[in-house]
Amino acid sequence: ITQFYVNVSESQKTDVLTRLLETETTPGEAVLIFHRTKVGAAELTAKLQARGYAAEAMHGDMSQAQREALIKRLKNGRVE
């Protein structure tokens, strides 16, 4: 497991994150990105999807079955 901490301004976060995804991951590699809020996770997911990533958000309001289905998609390579 590799962890990154990069201190950037709010306006730079998505650009820096996508740059890290492009330079630090290999095709087919899965990445978990933690966000403090459900709304923030949804917003980040939408931004990553707009940039062509197969991203999905997982949060505490999801049922266990929904979370397990998401993890299965991640393992099967349908979610990055």
C-alpha cells in the first residue's frame, strides 16, 4: 500500500489528483481515495468521471450489499 499526502489549495486538488493517478498508477490498478464528506466524495467522483475515470463513490449511507457490489466491481476492473 502506498499513501500520498500533498498539501495543495482547494482549487488545485482535482488537477493534482489526476496527475498523481496518471503518473503513479499502472493500467488496471485500483485506487481508494478517502474524502471527509459524502457530498465531497460525490463531487470528486463526478469530476473524475468527467475526466474519463471509472470512478464510483462509497459512503456510509449505502447498504452492505451495495458496498459489496461496488468492491466486486473494483476487483473485476470495472471501477478504477
